[in-house]
Amino acid sequence: MASLVPSPGCSEVLSLFHSLLRTSRKFTNYNIREYTKRRIPDAFRHNKDLSYPSAIAAAFYEGKTQLEVATRQAVVYSLYAPKVKSIIEIV
């Protein structure tokens, strides 16, 4: 049975990748920001060898969902950001 959802193109995948990286820079917490900056390329590398269109579409949809979650979390974290930066960010 063919998938009803078309497989995303290369430009859409790159756009998602860059959007996730942009969103990761918005986290005020150093640990979360650095974790997301490391984790995003790892996830894309893990999925680069997918060959079935349905698997590619599912991974792309999961990435879009994670982008929405990260965007919401960045806003929440910015509302409750500490007044003082971490020592790691100061140095």
C-alpha cells in the first residue's frame, strides 16, 4: 500500500534542520542549549540512510513535532530564566 503523505524534499529537510538549530539557540539555559545543539545533528545523521518514503515522511513529521515542542519550551524557559548567567557563559 502506497503512502498517502508525500516524502519531503531535500530543501524541506534542510529547512527543518536549520529551524531546529535556530530554535536551539533561543534556550536561555546553557545546558539545554548545548544539548540540543549536539542532539539535532546526531538525529539527522541517524536518519540519513532511511530509504522508504513512509519512513522518511514519519521521521520528517517527528522532526516537525519536535520543532513545535522546542519552540514552546524555549518560550517557557525564557519566562523563567535566571537573572544571573552561568559561570560557563561568563568565561
